[in-house]
Amino acid sequence: MEFLVNIKITWPSAIPEDERVRLRRAEVALASELGKSGKLIRMWRVPGRRENWGLWRAEDPTQMHEILTSLPIWPFMDVEVHSLGVHPVDPLSLQAE
């Protein structure tokens, strides 16, 4: 299944900058692994915000939840997940015919 995921990050002011740096590095490392494994397909930044949209793949919504909650910055995320289905006029699907 594919999922379109919107993630907004809100850092509490009580978190020291060195901890934020550590979490960001861990996030980048895990995102790289998720990309290599085919779970994270694409990622787009929302300019001027601590927000992104990503195209993800998982076996089902439960696995998608498990992937998201494994992210180091999970406790500071506001996440919105949209399940995606195949559309009959998707240009990519039409090319395969």
C-alpha cells in the first residue's frame, strides 16, 4: 500500500540544541535505511516550515504506524496519514498498459 504522509515538527523549548542535533542525525540515518528498503519513496519539504510531505509504502496501515512511531523525532511530530489507491487515469498506470 502507498501512503501520503504529512509531518509537522514542533520542538519543545525545553529540548537542548545538542539533543535536537542528535535526534536529527538519527532521523536522517533511519530515513536513509527506510529509503533503501523501499518504505520511504519520496519526501518534499514545505518551504519556510518544519513540515514535510512524503510518499511511503507499507504492507498495511498497522505497519505504516509502526514505521512512523520508530522515527526518532516521533514524539514531536503531528502526523496526518492518507491511504492511497490506484486511480484508473493515473499516467504511470496508463504507461504500463
